[in-house]
Amino acid sequence: MSKIISIHSFRGGTGKSNTSANLSTLLAMDGKRVCVVDTDINSPGIHVLLGLKDENITNTLNDYLYGKCEISQAAYDVSDLVSPGMKGKLFLCPSSMKTGEIARVLKEGYDVGMLNEGFHSLIDDLRLDALVIDTHPGLNEETLLSIAISDALLIVMRPDTQDFQGTAVTVEVARKLDVPRMLLVVNKTPTVLNFDDVKDRVEKTYNCTVAAVLPHSDELMILASDGVFVAKYPNHQITQKMRNVAKMLMD
């Protein structure tokens, strides 16, 4: 049975899109059929991580939302771009990087109900095992819809006071929406901190399972979005932790 997984953060800069790309890649490398949908329409960018160049994008999620194409026509097989020969399949449904189309969304909005229809169409058309929704930071209408229809929600946060406050709001909303499974990832954690203490503090604060505490990584910073970390560093400790998160999301 297919799973819808939303990956969210209350603030930008937490590494949410990197997390979405890495977890989706791990699932596909494990033999799953996976599609990532970039619903961060105001500031898209996950296509850069997954190696899909602007000139090779003909249709986007924006085109689907404005009735210009079927959503399956905006889904691209990026499997070989990310990790040639992977066991499964990895698809991406990107949002537009064109300034005019971003401005139109900001000015006019769109029918959020079409997102729900589109998600389920992708699951059927691409025979997906998992649909991963890379959400827009904060809480807005499309984010609330994504959370509400998800089988699992992963909230990405940093060990930062603002993140602690914002994440509390997201956790409370998710509980009111009865999300079946909710997990937290604490990202970009300074290595001088005691990770067990960080995990314990966060779990006690939110009464929610912390799937992983991920360290700040020089390798990840040096990679600078030029590829997917878990494909470049398959034996790294971050990859091992991410692999466990992916398993927990699919259980």
C-alpha cells in the first residue's frame, strides 16, 4: 500500500529539502517507487539537489495547478541523475523557477483542492510505494492539506530556540489533524552537544519520537546542493541515521 509522507519545518533553513531528497533517494535505492513533489512553490529548489536542470523541465506543478497539463506530465524520472542503477525508481514533480509564475502564485493563489487530486493521481499513474511532499515552511493552506492527508509526518528542526517554539505549533496542529505517525529530526546539531541529551530534551518537550539527531556536517556544506548526500556518501554516519529514519517512516 502506498504511503504519503510530508516533510515539514516551521522555519526555512533547517535542511528540510535536503532531508526530503535524501530520504526519497534512500527509499528508491532500497527498491521502492518514489515521487517527490516540491510544494514549496514560493521558493522551489529541490530539483537542483536531484540534478534536474531547468532547461529539461517542460511542465511543472504550477502548470498542473493552472490546468495546463496532467500532473503525471510534470513528473520526471531522476533515478539515473541521482544514483545510476538504483534498484527502484525516483521521480520528481518540481515547482517552477520562473519569476512570473512564482509571482502569479503569490498574487492569485490556486485551488488547493487540486493538490489532493494530483497527489493521488501520481500514486496511481506512477504506481508509487511512497509519495514524499516537500512542504513550504510555516503553516498555510496547502501545508495543512499535505499534513492532513499524510500517513506520516516528519518535522525537521534545529536545536534553536525559535525552532523549538515554531515546532511546538506544528506538532500541536498535526495532533489536531490526527496524523497517524509523526516523527522529529533534529538537524545541523553542533558536535559539541551531547546528542543523547538533545534527543531526550526534544522528546520530552513534544512528547514525540525523535527519529534522528543529525550532526552539522562539513561534507554536506561542501557538497553545496550539488547532488544528494546519501548517494555521494553511502557509508557516512548521517547516511546510516537517514536510512533508519526512512525505515521508520515506511513502517
